[in-house]
Amino acid sequence: MIWLLKYICKNTVYLFLIIAISFLAYILVGEIPFLYYEPASIEQNPKLIHPSLFWQSYFNFKSLFYKPLSLLTYHFNHMLCGPSSFCFHWSNFFIHACNVVLLFLLAQQLRIKHFIWSALFFALHPLSTACVSQIHGRPYALGSLFMLLALNLYFFNAYQSRTKTHPIRPTLVYWSILVLFVCMFLSKQSFIVFPVLIMFHLYNSSSNKKLYLFVPLIVFCTCFLVGIFYLDIIPNISKAVVGPKVYALSQLGNVNTLIKFYILPFQTALVHDLYFYASAFYPQVMLGIFLLILWLFLIIQKRSSLLGWLLFCFILMILPTNSIIPKNEVIREWRLYPSLIFLSLLWGYGLDFMYSKISRFSQPKNLKHILLYTVLIVYATAQFLSIYQQNKIYRNPIFTWQQVTKKYPYSSDAYNNIGVWHARQSDYKQALAYFKKAIELDPKNFAYELNMAACFREMQHPALNRKHTQRAKKKASAYNNRSHSFHLKP
């Protein structure tokens, strides 16, 4: 009993240190203002501010497909703190910190010895800034919270059943997981794939006799996917600049960028304006196809082990967030947050493997272990500094968009938002210059024309205002809001 208490206290200290380090990394997050389209969709959105409008707008049958639970948390933020970005961002950090705790516990249940490093990797990964420093990333963090709760419950019950020590009633467990699954779905619809994670584990383990319990969930998910296909996918594809084929190829073509996002400590950017590929014969696309096939081969080979399950979960959590619906970007950081959970667990699994290999070597073993942990500390420090530096940039909207133009000089979205910033300062001539640049880069986007029209209206040029308003209407009738920032690889 004394040993158990010492073990719990020791782990609690490690967990406290990880949360404290995360807090220091995000210490500037409360100073970040509303960015990008957050002022219109969150800060000044009357549907999120007024209770009667909120319940009328977001809690009906149609809205069940569009993250009502996440929107409810925004509504609570308005009720508690008003339109304060400080409150919104620290709420995001709280959700992220809860996810760190749950991943810490899940890694222990999966018998990963380096569970501390898994939790630290997840806590300090720069990709998490998309769900903490960017308020719109909350649905993915909130859905991940319910997913981690469900996975902890599932594996705790599996361990208890295997050891026959006070097992929980299976019916209670599966009903609890069902409730958590509904919460995931209401946080972000991309978590519709969660039952497949459990099904894969059950099918490839000795517990496959319980597989039938998840069949109703699979049926529900299938019906949902068919419904959303007709309600959302077809209407959006019909007005998109590029089709599903180009969008899917483009995801594969940007795999090298995705790998950098996951592995390298980096300064992220608010917008990633990457190339789109129209053919499978580009070297980048072919590399992506090869890596995907290799990954699937590893999953099949290791399907009965923890490694196979983690590999499967990682790739599955990427797919629904980058579906065939063409979007304005190939990669959006907050869509990667759920997959980062399984990458962190893979990180701990890999460290276990490396540690076992090092332990087989001859003396001095301690020196090799010290070298390994020194490298890990340096890597974690680099991640810490990446988060701190990025939040420092996010405190100033103009610096944020200048960072985007520096990394992605063909980003029409960035130039447009710099123009919006100048227009808010009543510097309309400078704003027009940036709006013109945005239109040159993306001539099919109606929003940029509307911004031009608004500038001319403020400058008392009615003829030019009418001209750009008419252009905007023509573009809006041909292309929807997902049409901007597409750059086909020549």
C-alpha cells in the first residue's frame, strides 16, 4: 500500500510539472486578440451572444451536424466574460490541459513506460497552438477531450476484465462510451469515425466476441455519412474551384509538409497556403502515395499489437478532417490535433523500443541513457520556445499576417487580411493596394471584391463602389466561400 501511494504521488508530481511547463509556454495566450474571422464569427456574433438567438439558431435538427456543443462553450464564454479574448483563449488552454492529463493516464493504461514523455510531447507540440492560440480550433480539442475519456474508460475496463479485479459491468461501459461518442460528434462531426477505432482493437484482440455491441454505432455513422453527403458535400463540391480528385491528390502532394509539422519544432502560421496538384504524376504526389501504402502495410503487419492499433488510429484521425470536400487550404492545423494524440503515444512507444535497445549494449549504460534524455530535453525545449515565440507573434494581428506572407508569399488570404487591418485604421489607400494584390493572386474570390467596394464607399467613390459590388455578386453566384486561396501546381 505504501509503495502504491508513493507511485501515485510520484506520477502526480510529474503530471503537475508537465502542466506547469505548458502553462509557461502559453503564458502570453491571454494577450492574443481575436484573429482572422474570429471577430465576426465569435466576438461580434449575435447568435452566440444573445441566449434566445443562440438556442434558436444552433440547437435544431440541422445544426446537430455542425458542432453545437462547441458553440455552446463559446456561448458560455460570452455569458461569463463578455467578448473577451482572454477568457476564450484560457478556456482553450484549460481544455488542452485536461487532454494532457487524460493522455498521461491513457499512456499508462497502454503500458507505455515513457508515458511522461508522451504527455510532454503532446503538451508542448507546436501544432496544439491551433487549438489554444486560435479560438476556432476548440471543436477539435473538445472532441478530443471526450475521445480520451472514452478511450481511458475502454482500456480501464479491458484491463480490469483481463485481470478479473473488480470489472465494471460491460453494459454500463458501452453505454458510457456511447454517450461520450455523442458528445464527440456534437463537438465536431469528424469524430464520427471513433467507433472504428474501437472496432479495430476489438477485432484484432481476444475480445472480438463483444464486436456486435458496436454494430449499431457503425450503422448510425454510415447513415450520417450518407446524409451529410447529400446535405453538405454535393452542394459544396458543385461550386468549388477544384474537385475532390484534385483535393485528395493535393493532400498526398503535401505529405512532406505534414511530416515537418508533426516532427520539427517550428513557428507555425495562421494560414498555410500550399500548392494544389491536378495530377498523380508529380513527384510530391507519388511520394505521398508511396508513404501511405507503406503506412497501411505496417498497420496490416502489426494489426494485433499496440503499435498496429496506434498506427491505424493516427491515419484514421487524419482522414475525416481532410475529407473530399474541397476547402480553402490543404492542411489546417486544428484538424490535426486529434491525430496528435496517437502520434504522442507512438512517440512514447518508440522511446520504449529505443530504451530497450540501448539497455542491451555494454557499459556504460548510464551514459547512453543520459545522452538519450538530454536529446529529449533539448527537443522539448525547442518545442516550448516555438509555442512561446508563436504566441508572441499572435499578439499583433499585422505581425501575424506578415508572418504568413513571409512564409507563403502567394497567400491571397494574408494580403486581404492585411488590407482589412489597414481599412480599420482608416488607411484606405494602403488597404486598396493589399486588396488588389489579393485579387491578382485569387481572381475568383468575391470577398476581396466586396472589400474593395467597401473601401471606395468610405472614400466617397460611388461609381467604383458599384463596379466592385457587381463583380462580387457575379463571383459569388459562380463560386462559394470555399473557393479562395487555391494555387494549382504548374
